[in-house]
Amino acid sequence: MQNRNYIPAPVGALNVKQAAQYIGVSERTLWRLKANGDIPHSQIGGRIVFRKKTLDEFLEEKEVIHV
């Protein structure tokens, strides 16, 4: 049975669980990154969402190239 209170994230946006899976970290780590201001997010009502584009940019900034 589906939760009647469940509202999906807007198109192009991911909820915390989805965003954590997308960038390969735990939900706890994502919450810490958000709390520290390290990763941009949006708050819609009481919901926290992350745009895929923003997550991709975050990953690009953190990319390390070893020479």
C-alpha cells in the first residue's frame, strides 16, 4: 500500500535517499555535507531536495586527478 502522505521530489530533483545513492555516500554523510554547507540543496516546505545538476557539479569539484 502506498503512503498517502508521500509526495515525490520535483522533476530533476532527488530526495535525501536518492541523492545519497546518486553520489555514492550514506544518507548520514549527505546530511553532514548539507549541514556543513558543503553541498547545495533546496527546501520545499519541510522537504530537502537536491538537483542532479548540482550534485554533478559537486562531484566535479571534488574530483581528484593523480599524476
